[in-house]
Amino acid sequence: MKTQMMLTIDDAKRIAAACLAEANQRNWNVVIAIVDDGAHLMYLERMDSTQKASSLVAVEKAKTALLFKRPTKAMEDAVLSGRPVVMTLPGATPIEGGLPLVRNGQFLGAIGISGVQSFEDGIIAAAGVACFETLA
């Protein structure tokens, strides 16, 4: 048997708060999605005036980062470098803004951000990862 760490709802809220602070500092309206280690939505926050479709996109970016065990930017880069087949992978959303949450080699969840340009979504997601790395 193995012992596995897991995200709590308090962890998800702290991570989302770090993302929200970064978005507010830059005056960017986004959706923040946090998924658990099974790619199930734990927490979602849509800032005022963010386009409605970003709620779906943020969740899909988070799921992609977790299930494929990599930042969604890596998948976007593969598509842009001539591997369009990546777009046909089941459950793949190859657009920057999704980052996995990894501790001691265990994938505990992921963050998905949507609402501004994809590279800006990535900046906000990185703030959430930085917060995650400080959690005990």
C-alpha cells in the first residue's frame, strides 16, 4: 500500500487566491480552476466580466495538465512546431494556462486559467504554483 498526499479544499482556495491576486494586480479578468488528482473540479472562480466560455476552457486546461502530466504550454508548443496530431489526443487542450501541481513526484492536481491571452493565463497559473510550493 502507498500513502498519497492530496489537495484539500483549503489548499485549492489558497492556490486560487494567489492566482486571483496576480490577476487583480495586472487588471486581467480570468477564470481560475483547480482540479484534484483525478482531474475532478475542486474549485472554480470566475472574475466579473470574464467571458463565459472561459469557465469551460479553464477546467479543460487544468484537466489536460493533470492527465498528461505536463504544462499545457508544452502541448501548445508541440502543435506550433509541426505536431498537429496533438490536437486529436482525447482530452487534450493544448493552450497555455494549465499547470500541474506536483510534490515529491506525485501529481496532486492542476490549475487552469482562461480569460486573457494564453501566455498571460500562464503567468497567473505560475503564481498559483508558487503558492502551492509553500503549502505544508
